[in-house]
Amino acid sequence: MNDRSRDMPDSPNSEGALVAQSARLRVAIIGSGGAAMAAALKASEQGAAVTLIERGVIGGTCVNVGCVPSKIFIQAAHVAHLRRHSPFEVGLGAASPTIDRGQLLAQQQHRVNELREAKYEGILRRAAGIEVLRGRARFVDARRIAVDDGEMETRQVSFDRCLIATGARAAIPAIDGLAQTPFWTSTEALACDTMPDRLAVIGSSAVALELAQAFARLGSRVTVLSRHGLMSAEDPAIGKALAGAFRAEGIEVLEHVQAGALQFTKREFRLSLAQGDRLADALLVATGRAPNTAELNLGAAGVNVDSRQRVVIDSGMRTSAGHIYAAGDCTDQPQFVYVAAAAGTKAAINMMGGAATLDLSTMPMVVFTDPQVATVGLDEAEAKRRGIDVRGRTLALEHVPRAMANFDTRGLIKLVAEASSGRLLGVQAVAPQAGELIQTAALAIRARMTVQDLSDQLFPYLTMVEGLKLAAQAFTKDVSQLSCCAG
């Protein structure tokens, strides 16, 4: 095949054609997180010559400053909480643990380093078909990238296909005085080596709430400031249940409030609210993420972005420049590493001539508060916006035997079904370990099961996932009148 064929548009090919094409394709990947790594491995596996460009630490957000360190921090806080408070305090005496944040941080960072080495750096060293370049990338034109290593050296990388997988950073709200203060984003919060006595948290979605509760459980007095309600993008029952759980732990939750101005004097923050000023020793701002696209010179490559500077892509992860793809948090895809990795893999398949798409209709979501929040599919409001007539049933956890045995009945499980057929459309759960049951719900929705189908399944007794069966039974029965293991 001649060189001119490199400029031909991507199209599905036979397996033989894919191999022939992949053997000569040069693939450039900007980034090294979940989407980038998945794409690099898939493209290399199919024979492409891959150049992966990273300006900072290999591994992106998740392993370095996101998912992994946050879950370690949250788990440490959970253990501290159980030592102080448990439903078995009468028979198991509680004790207040000594919190050494420096030691916890060292343990946290050691595990981060281990996982980065095992899942990113080590894999890249062993991958013969992947070259790693360190430096800042910017497009020169639609076929070349300049890589600046920060030491006056710039290298140009030519490519046949490219993936933009540069992720996102914390979005900073426009609050008067904020920029002049030493506020934290989640990155600084997870790297702190001492616990603040008073912590204010601006934000009310996953990152804000996970870290707010963890800091509270490790000894900080925490105030959460929410412009709307907690988890306001979800079913209202979720935010209500979570706010109740937080307040029961002593976390101050202020809903429908907004900081008008900020000051930092005498080593403390002063937040001006309509309800009066709040003082804090540390301030965490967690109000969303913004894509890392500004420095890429995307216009030179003919790559379009939307009003929020996210790369615009189609269902196959193609940008407005047909041979350039994008995946993960720098696009409008849901900001979860498992979505990014799946999108990266499918983008690589399409680079090699395939026709893969990403189906997000049964994408599960988990927020690692306690109780956890987990959802999949449609809630009632979204179903109605789509013109679907639905029925919903909400099961309080007091009807789930495992929750009763755990002496922890905080939360609920809600099922949403199509009224005419009974087909399951969505599940929302607020429950301890809700993340462990949501994938079962996702599979049920993908299999187009009805609530009766779900009700007829065998679920192991004294598990939280049995709550799905009970919630399904609630469509036709009074579950409070069922015996244990009722079939």
C-alpha cells in the first residue's frame, strides 16, 4: 500500500486489512491516564507504532491524585469512624483513635507509587511498541505535534492518527477574593499532612462530599456549602438521605447558599454568606472539573471544542478532524476512569479501521460516601423528560434483612420501570456498599429484564444485593409482610 493511503478516511475493514493497515500506522497519544493507556495498549497490540506524550507524572489523575488516593483516605476515615462509633458499642467498647495524618499520608502515597509502577510505568517500559516522550504537546498542524521538554528542546512528532486524552483539572468558581487565598482543590486536600480543625467545603457533588465526610471522620469540624441541594443532579431522595446521614455525624450541611466573598487573614478563612459569616482553617473548593485543552493549539489541527472548551467528538470518539480522536475527561463524556478507559480502547479500534461505539446507557455511577450512592439508568425525572410513562418503588433499608443484621438501615433502594411493560429502566441506591450492588442492576437493565423478572431471581440471603429483589417485589407486594427469604 502506498503512502497516500494514510490520508484515506477511517472505515471498517476486514481483519486482514486491519493488520496490514495497523503495521504502518503512526499513532500519537497526548496524555497517560486511563484513556491514553487503554488506547496505547490496544493500538500497540494491533501493530501500530505508538508515541505517548506526557507533560507530568505518568498515570494521569486517577492513580496519582484522584480515585486511588481518595479511596485510601476515605477508607482510613471509615476505620477511624468505626473505632469511635459502631452499632455494637454496648458489647464492643468504642475507643477514640489517635490520628497521625503524616503516617497515613506516607502509607497512602506508598500505595499510589506501587500502583502507578505496576499499572502504568512498568507496563510502558515493557511495551516494545510504545515510545514515551516527556513534555508539553501542542499541534503544529493536522499531522504534527511539537513536544517541548521544558529545557529549550522541542521535538516534532508526525502521526497518521492521534488521540487527545489530556484529562481535566479542578474548575475554580468565580468567588470574590478566592484567588487571593490558599484554598485547596482535591489535590491539595489529599496531600495535606495535618488535619485542619475547621474545614469549609464548597461543592455538593461526589468529590466534595466524599472528602467532606472523610475529613470529618478524621477529626475536622466540617461545613458543606451547597448552591442547590446535595447531589442535586440526581433523584431528590438521594440528596435528602445523604444530608440526613451527614448531619447525624455532626457535619454542618448548608443548602441553597453561596459564598458572596472570601477573605484570608490571621491564618483563617472568612466566608461571607447570606446566613452570616463562616470561619475555617482550611477551604476545599470542589465544584467540578475543566478540560485540559487550552494549551494544545487545537485550532491548528482543525479540532473543534464546545463552549466549555471540551473536545467535540462523535459516537466513535472522532473529532472534527477525522483522523484525530479524543476520549475521557477532556471531552463531554462522564468523568469516570472506567468510561475513559473504555473510550480509549474503542478509539484505538477505530483508529485501526474499526467501527466501535461507546454505549453509556447502562453506565453505573458510585459515590464513596457512607452510605454510598450508586445509580444506573434513568431516574423518574429523566424518564419523564423523555416522554416515558414510568412507575417507581422506593424500598427503605429497614426492609432489607442484611441492613437489619448490620444494625445500619440508613438509606434506600429505588427502582424505576416502564409502566406498560414493567421493564427496568433505572436504579438509584443510597446504602452501605451500594457500589457492590449496582452492577447487578446494570446487568438487569442491559438484559431488558422486567421488575417481575428481577423479583423471580434467586438472591443469596443476607446480602445487600437482595435489596434489589425486595424493591422489585414492592411493585406487587407489601414487603413489610414478607417472611425472610420470601420467594
